[in-house]
Amino acid sequence: MGCTMCRTVLRGFAALPVAAALALAACNRTPPPPAQSTESATPAPAQPTAQPATPVEGQPVNADARALEGMLQRINDYAALHKKLEDTLPKLSKESTPEEIDRNQRALARLIQQDRRGAKPGDIFTAEAQVVIKALLARVFAGPDGAALRASIMDENPGKITLGVNSRYPDAVPLSTVPPQVLQGLPKLPEEMEFRFIGRHLILMDVHAHIIADLIENALPA
């Protein structure tokens, strides 16, 4: 019996270091990280970005641009008439002779003149557009190159000549060059039309029919 009690006591003392070690290990153990929430975080609301300004409806348009736009619409109407009438004529070929080209040109001119028999100055060059064009010419010819540009236009000045809307461009008058500084400020024309000067007058010429569609008398500043 004595021996049994001794063994029990000894086992108790032997277990003490083991228990102490286990307790110390438990104290030094790093606690596990907190569990992540399964619900995603609500994103912060997006900050508003700058938006381009919306044009105000009814905002006034530049008066000069509006005047030239109205003129261009009339030019396009004329070009549509030109094409409709030209399509009724025999087609010219690359081998057409000068005589055939001239006959076709005069035939087209007669058709247009008949359709526009009541045409008068200002039908295409509206009063508003004439103001804009004359102001443009005044600026260009008042510039540093103005004298040279004027000389190039007036070099072949035919002198006093009577011009009429819907009439044939004078065969004896050479076609003058329009300075690019002037053309830059004017609307782009359909391929049937050209701006030309005769003396101080600016004309709108139908180059296929060789007639004056409209004109501005004394457009060049004096």
C-alpha cells in the first residue's frame, strides 16, 4: 500500500511541469485574426464629374453667318435648277469639239434664261449677304496686300460695261482671278458656279452656261 501511495504522489509531481508548460503555451499563443465579414463594404458614392455646357436653346446665331447661309441656300436652289435643265440636253463626251461644247453651253443658257426670265439683282446675293460681302472686301483690300490684289483684278478691267443678271458673260472679257483672301471668307460654291470680278463688280457666274446668275455692283471699295 505504501508503495502505491508513493507512486501516485510521484505521478502528481511529474504532471506539474507538463501542466505549467501547457498553460504557458496557451498564454503565448497568438490569437487568430477576426473573421472577415462575408458582406462586401458599401462603396462610397461617386463624385460628380464636370459636364460640358449644354448650348442654350434659342441662342442667337452670328448675323453674318446667317446672312451667308441664306445666300448659299439660294445658290444651291439655282444649282439644282441648273442640273435639272442640263440633264435634258445631250451629253458631251471627252471627244466633243469646241463647236459642240459652245452649242451645248448656249442651249443650257437659253433654258436657264427662260426659266429665270424674271431674275433681277439680289435674287441670290441677298441684301443682308451684300452687306457682309462688301465688309469682307473692304477688310481685305485695306490690308497690306490690298493694293497688289486690286491691281491684279483691275489689270484686265474692261472699262465701262453693261452687265445684266441672267445675261451671257461678255465673250470679250477675260475671266479675272479672285484672291484667295476673298474666297476664304465666302461660302464654298457648287462646281457649276464661280465668283468673278468684272471691274469693281462681283458676279456669280454659271460656268457651264456662261451666264451671270447674279451680281453686286461696285462691290470693291472705291
